[in-house]
Amino acid sequence: MLVVDGISKTFGRTRAVDGISVSIPRGQFVGVIGRSGAGKSTLLRMINRLAEPTEGRITWDGQDVTALQGPALRDWRRRCAMIFQQFNLAGRLDVLTNVLTGRLAHTPGWRAMLRVWSREDRAIAVAALDHLDIAALAPERAENLSGGQQQRVAICRALLQEPEIILADEPVASLDPRNARIVMDALQRINRHHGLTVLCNLHALDLARLYCDRLIGMAGGRLVFDDVPAALTDAA
Ligand code: ADP
Ligand code: ADP
């Protein structure tokens, strides 16, 4: 269970996130919806400590993750993997190598420094790619792939961290509708297959309705909606 308890974040005079409290059970696929500037990205970034909250606390299975430092913080970041709108792949490197970098946290000493991957890690990477129907792309340069393919590579890279939570910040905002569906299908597949908790910022309400178990709506940094997608009528 992820518990966000009275979290706020101010940037100067802007209250980007303003007193959000919400509990998310393990395995839930949660869509965070709201207009640009609502605070969705800041909320996600505070969960994996890319941003520090001004107030409040976040716990995962009772552990206060807002207080973690050093190795414990690095381990927390491994356990909650981020997916970004712009994929953030190393464009000139091949797909398999991009996916394997997700394995760094599990790779000891000189192997990590020299990027020498074990046979087992390669097999895990290929299996992840195969699960998302892109195993054939393993030797391709990442920059030569379509957006939908790149985002699936990023999802595979995230999976190799062996995370418990996936934090996806507008993962389909730069994709055409067909690729957006393919990527949402991939997130749904890993949510179901690995039982991962998924928090996904979305501004496309049709996708939010289609894929999420639960929708959290934000406006002006505040929580304005928390319900099943069916409760979101066209008038809302
Ligand atoms: P969303 O993801 O819903 O578009 P954000 O969390 O990105 O919203 O932004 C919420 C508010 O916080 C916006 O007003 C934005 O301009 C502001 N904000 C976000 N990040 C920063 C930052 N690093 N510095 C200053 N203001 C920021
Ligand atoms: P249980 O009721 O067995 O504890 P969950 O808490 O995971 O199971 O919730 C089951 C389903 O109920 C979720 O998949 C989601 O669709 C919905 N749900 C759970 N919590 C909320 C909530 N606060 N608001 C809206 N829907 C919720």
C-alpha cells in the first residue's frame, strides 16, 4: 500500500501540490488526470524523490520513503521506476543495451562500471522485450524506432529494475492514438502479469477510462476526484 499523507510542494508562491492525501493498494492501476499545471507530475516526482515535498509524508507498506537517504534512497528509486513522456533512451545505443541499463542496480562492482552484462541478465532483457512483442528490435539503434516502440523499450528497461511501482508521467502524450493504445496495453499487461502498482499521469480521458482501475483527478494542486472511471461522466 502506498500512502500519500498530506503532501504539499511549493515552488516560490506556486502551490504545485496542495495537501494531497491518498492511499493506493498494491496492484492497482491508477490514472492521475487533470489539466496541464494541475500538479500531476510534481506528485509523481515526489513519490520517487525526484522532488522533495515541502510538507507531508509518503509511506510504502508502512516505510516512510520521504526520510530515506543514501543507499536506502537508491533502493527506493529502484523499487519505483519512472517512465517519461520523451522515453529518455540512449538513442545511439541498441535496444538490448538500453534495456540492460535497467539492470544496473542489480549488477555488482566492475561489471556495472564496465557494463558487462551476464548471460542471465541478457536473457531477462530479451524475455521482457518478447513479452511486449519487440524482441526482434533488440539489435536496432533506439533512435531508429517509432515512438510506440521506444516507449515499450523504456517499459522493459523499467521492468529490469524489478520495481514494485511504475510511475508513468504522460507516457503516451507524444504518441499517435494507435501507438498510445499499444503502450497502454503494455502497461496494463505488466500491471496484471507482475502485479505492479501503476500510477499513470494522463490527459487523455478516453484512455484513462479504458485502462485504469481508479482515477484521481487534480486541479490547482488539489485532489478533486477519486473514483472508478465509470463515475467520470461526460459532464464531469
Ligand atoms: P502537471 O504535471 O499536472 O502539468 P506540474 O506538476 O508539472 O503539473 O506543475 C504544477 C505547477 O507547478 C505548475 O504551475 C508548474 O508551473 C509548477 N512547477 C512545476 N515544477 C516546477 C519547478 N521545478 N519550478 C517552478 N515551478 C514548477
Ligand atoms: P479490495 O476492495 O479488495 O481491498 P482494492 O482496494 O484494490 O480491493 O479495490 C478494488 C477496486 O476498487 C479497484 O480495482 C478499483 O477499481 C476500485 N477502488 C479501490 N479504491 C478506490 C477508490 N478510493 N476510489 C475509487 N475506486 C477505488
